[in-house]
Amino acid sequence: MNIIDFIKERMRDPTPLERIARELAEAHVEKLEAETALDWASSVVNYNKTRIARLNERLNEHKEKQK
């Protein structure tokens, strides 16, 4: 393949099958990114639940000491 053929191949419009394949690959990547974001968000929620429980426990301890 010479350089002219290479450039022509790169400049042509993709076929419907090529477009579908590219869009499908993009959808898989976006799904993986969304799952990663979900994992992160879930861990933040769990962290804050634990933190709230700990802080409420400490608050109750200090309230009882003041009685």
C-alpha cells in the first residue's frame, strides 16, 4: 500500500458496520467508567455512614458525661 492509498483509506467515511463497532466499543468504555464512578460513590456513602455512627456514639458519650 502506498502513501496515497493509505491517506485515502484514512479519509474515507466509515462503513455502517465500522460505525456500529466503534459506537459499541465506546458504550462498553462508558459503562466501565460509570461502574467505576458507582463504586467510588458507594464507598463514599459507606464511609460517611460509618463516620456518622462513630460521631453519634462519641456525642452520646459526652452527653452522658455531662449529666
